[in-house]
Amino acid sequence: MTVADAWNGPLGLHWADHPERYNAMLAEFDAPLFDVAAIGSAERVLDIGCGSGLTTRMAARRAPQGRVTGVDISAPLLERARPRRVC
């Protein structure tokens, strides 16, 4: 099984079914990440490995006149993220 197979199969489905659990697990990294990133209101941001999109949405709130894009190898996680888009 490849990494892509795992993230588009059981592993990705599990993370997509439990976004709150995994967002909480990674939450301690949010403040340091955004402190260092210093995203301005018109920034362009690429979130690689965006998962269910929480960090992408947080970045979008910091860049309301910019553009923020999230990409991920996992189709199940992207499907979870799409309805929560910030427009």
C-alpha cells in the first residue's frame, strides 16, 4: 500500500470522520505557526497537507483580501473541507 492509498483509503476516511479529534491534537501548533507566518490581510497562502481545512480557514481569516488555498493528497479529507470553505 502506498502513502496515497492509505490517505485515500482507511487512514484518510478515519481522519475525515474525526476532524475535531485531529484538529484538537494539532491545535498546540496553531499559535506558533501563525506567529511565525505573520500572514497579512492581502497575503497569498498555500497550505500543503491541509487535511480537513481548519488551518486553511484560519489563514483565510487573517488574509481577507488575499487568497488562501489548501491542498491535500487525501480525497476524503478534501471532501470534508470543501463545505466549510471561507469565501
